[in-house]
Amino acid sequence: MALTRLAVTYEALDEADIHRAVELARARGALVVVDDAGGARVGPAALGQPRTLRLGADLGATGLDKYGVAGPRVGLLGGRADLVSRARARAYELGSECRPVLYPAVVRTLETYTDERVRELIASTRLVGAALRERLGGELVEDTPFITRLPGEAINGELARRAGPGAPPLEPIEATAALAMVLLRDHGLLTVHFAGLPPGTAALLVKFLPADTVAALGGPGAFAAAVDDSLDRAAAVLAEGEAAARRLILGP
């Protein structure tokens, strides 16, 4: 059985539901694999839940590049020694193993991690979320216990409203990409949409922001102003028609 504690929507499973799922899997003789990319830290630090392997997992995996850890961008796998050994052998077969030169960085990351760091990042993100809600309104901004997000559907509607009649219709993920492109082009704010992999949803995610990074931008209000300005600029491009929207998202 594969279990994800923290979904891409940033809604977490209750601990009771996790234990019940593990019990059902065990009763049927199934292995339990926990995909705990964010949950490995958010669950214990923010929700008081057990750490990954204490959930009853045979294997548990997380990443070391976000949610309170500093990298490198590698996966960390733990669990039953026989299963970890088989997984490690397969990783070498596929050429996807963590190279030994990165081991010291992995050790330093694990040694310096604290749950308090995760809680600080969540608190900093909440300040930015409050500024976004004040600037843009509650219909455009949603909160989870951990992050703030602008749903793709809401961004799409807001861009259409600001662009006026005649703007080309977009899918929600295209509207978010248009906003993200302007944030990058005009404000230097790199979001998940341009970080190497497509996002898991159409929402623009504001998550785990370090307080010093927010301060360097001028504070939560400055971040919110940048998003508001980028909505205006993206809408102005959409008002020019489909070709202009295509150039904005895909380039010339």
C-alpha cells in the first residue's frame, strides 16, 4: 500500500486515518510505503504526528530540498534493511542513485534540521498570506494550516476580469503560468512553475517562505503588491489577444 501523508493540495491526513490505513494493509499482508515528501517534517513539526517510520511504514521516502531542510536535492529512503537494500540496488541499475560526493551535504542537512525551523517557515508564510488576503481579497486567496494558495480557477477569473472582454480563454493552469511568468520576468520571483517540474495542481502556491527572504523583498506587503501588479500586467497582455498570451507563456 502506498500512502501520502501530505497531498499536493497541502491538506494532511489525520493521524487516526493513517493508522487505520496501515492496520488494514497489515491485515492483508501488504507492504506499507509512505511517500512523505513534505509530511516527514510537517507532520511531526506542525501536527505533532509521529515521524515517518513510526507510522508503521516498511519503507518511507522524503526529499531534502524543501520544508525546512537545505538540500541537496536528493531523496532520502529509510525502512526495513532488506527492502532498502533492494531499492538501493535498483537505483544503481537505473543510474538514479545519490552520488557519494553528496553524502557530506546530506549529513549536514540532517544534523542541522530542527522542527522549530519548519514552524518558523509556516509562521512567515502566514504573514505573507494575510497580506495577500488584505490586498486581493478572500475569494482569490485560500489558506491551509501550512501554506497559502491562489487557486488556478480564481486566477483565471481574475485575469479575465482585469483583461476585459475579448481576452482569450485560458485553462486554469495556463492562467497561473501567465501570472508566474510575469512574477519571474518583472519581479524576479521564481515559483514552482519554472523550477524544473510542472506543479501538482493549477494553484499558485506560497509556502515555507524564510523570513529573511520575505524581508529582502520589502516585507509581506511588498510580496502582495508584486502579485497584484503581476495580475495587472498579465491581464494587459491577455487583452492584446491569443498571440500575445502565447508569447508570454511559451516565449517567442
